[in-house]
Amino acid sequence: MISQLPEVPSLAAMKTKYKDNHWGTSVKRLPWDSKTNKTPLEELISFTMDERYNAKHRSQIPEEISLINSIVPLRCHYCGSKEFIKYGKYKTGINRFQCKTCKRTFNNLTNTIFDSHKIPISEWFDYLIHLFEFHSIKSSARDNKNASSTGKYWLLKVFEILKNYQDDIVLDGTIVFDETFFTVVESKRTYKDGNKLRGISRDKICIAVAYDGFRTIILSENVSKPSSKSTLNTLKGHIKPGSKLIHDDEHSHQVLVKELDLTEEFCKSSYQEFLSEEENPLTPINKIHSYMKKFMRNHEGFSRDDIQDWMNLISFIINEPENRYDKLKLFLKMAISTPKKVRFRDVMSKKVDTKPFSTNPVQIRNFFLKNI
Ligand SMILES: [Zn+2]
């Protein structure tokens, strides 16, 4: 029988006591590290911890360095000048370049979203594959053992890369088109100079979705109810004049038919109810709508400010290439070829660096699609 319980130290006392030994030090350090003859149990624990640590914190592998070196930079990653020369290698084996204009040295990762000394690109692989396959930020973060704020931060980096992704997509041939609506949380931006912007509903936002059997565009009309004006502004650059439009005969769609000289086939919403999936000409777009809803249900609440970013991501997922590894490869190449550094502090305060020069991700994507 214990006559007196040992005194339990306070948490603060424990923190002070173990300050230099355990608290805040690397998990890699174990008490028996310096021992020459470790017990089998100690050996096993050391081995397991080492393996875990190395898997999470390993340095760049040769394949990753080859990938980085396989890409020829288009411009100086600092000033955008095309005048630069190969300038040896870093000790990691990564090619170094020197700009003749600003004299600075850079490599393919400089100023890109991967410009971090701590995280190898391969850490991104799992995250991106999960993201491209419906997972929520929360579950991606859990799977990757990252804090969920890291997941969110990485998502914002992904958004930056896909910012102009849909800019150059022009649909042609037979195009199916319809709007869908999302409920959004009201953002601070609906207030300008202290006044609420008129014409924007509190909770609904209209998204135009069009598909030509090959490519899909998903664009926010930034209104709660589509009008001729919002429809034309959103879609006029994305539909080739003379194409055929399949739609539900909403009044606001007529402007496209007229302005872009389109032929049309329509099927009113009230009539669609009586048609089977096979009979309904709007089935392809309905399927995209339901995919979008499902995708967004899997993610956290989103604000009006982010909606187009989410739509760019969904568009990137739906569009070619279909194979997830090809998609991953395409994304990585787009990201590496788009020097733009996104800092944690800046994205959280929505002050993302402007690009030092313009590199159009769509042109890069088209180039790489041909060369994959
Ligand atoms: Zn330069």
C-alpha cells in the first residue's frame, strides 16, 4: 500500500524542467541516441522513428531534381528578362541560371509556389491527387498529416496557379449551356466605400456552365439572377461565333444567339421533366452541375470572393487530361513555369504578390499538352 502519493508537478514546472530536453526539440532525438549498446527495444524504436522522420522530411530525390532540371525557364524568375545564361549547378544538383539584366541567380523553383527549402515537391503529390479527387481540405490535411491551415494555404496556392486557367478556352461546334446556382456566404467585398453594392443578392450566385463535348467552362456571372448583360459579358469570349447552342430557352440566352450568330436548339425546363436522361439534350450539362454540387458539398463553406477560384479548380479537374497522373504532371509544370511566390501572410490577408511578369498558364498548358 502506498502511504503517500508522489507529488505531481505542474505543467509549467514540467515545461521548465524539460525545456532543453524534450519540449520543443526535434522528435528525432531519442534519450538513448548516444548509447553504444542499445537494447533491441531501443533499436526498434530508433529505427521506426528514423524511418518516419525521413519519410516526412527527406531531401530532394534524384527524380525530383531531374524533373526540375528538365524544364527550361522562359524568363528570369525575378525581372522577367529573356537574357539569361546557364550558371552551373547548386550543390543539390539543380541547374542555376544568371540573369544578364538584373544579375541575380535563380533556378526553376525560384519564386514559384514550390520555392521552399523545407517541403520537397513530392510532398505536394498526395495533396494534389486528393484535391483533384473530391476530398475536402480537412480530409486531405488529415491524410497528409498536415495542419488544416496548411491545407488551406496550399489550396490558395493552387488557386493562384489556376487563376487564368480558363481565359483562353473557346468552345465551338455544338455547345450545351445552362446556369447553376450556389449559396455563398456574404463577403466583406460586397461593401465598397462603406456602401453595399447593389444588385448582388446575399446568398445566391449564378454560375454559367458550357460544354462542347470536349471542353468545359465554368464561370461566375457575379449576379444572383442572370441577365442578357451578365450572360454576354461572361460568355462572349468563350463561344466561337457560328456555333450551335443547346439551351433551355431562358430569355437571357437570346443575346448570345444574336450577338454571336449562333444556331440554336432549345428544350424548356418545364418540358425537361418529362424526358428521360437519354432524351434530354441538356443531360451533359446537368451531369456537370451535379458533379459541381457534389464537389462543393465536400468542401468548407466558401465566400463570394473565392467562388471563381473554386470554379477554376473544378474546370481543371473536369477538363483534359483525364488521367490523374497526367493532370498532376500538367499542374506541376504550370506551377513551375509560373514564377509567383505566394506567402502565407499575404494570402491570409488576401494580398497576393502580383506577378513580376505575365506568363499565361493556358498557353503553357497547351504547350505541355502537346509535349506530355
Ligand atoms: Zn532578371
